[in-house]
Amino acid sequence: MEEVRDAEGMGREGPKGPTRDQLYDEAGQRGIEGRSTMNKAQLAAALARKKG
């Protein structure tokens, strides 16, 4: 499935929320280890734990 991009070329959320790549990038910015082996649901859970 191809990522949806807006006029500036930036990714945006699709109908199912952020893409795995968007979650992966955010996880990298937040310093979450092991993100390269995580699927979309795992990345979302790890980010939720890190935020809260």
C-alpha cells in the first residue's frame, strides 16, 4: 500500500491512522529501542507507553 502524501510531500494519516513508517520515525525520535523489529501495532503501543 502506497503512503498518502499531501501537497508538500509530507506523509499524512490514512483512514487507519498513521502508517507504520510514520510510527517508526516517531519511535526513532523518541529513542525507542527495538523499533526495527516491531510491527505497526507494536510501534503504536510502545509510543503510547513512552508518552504516558
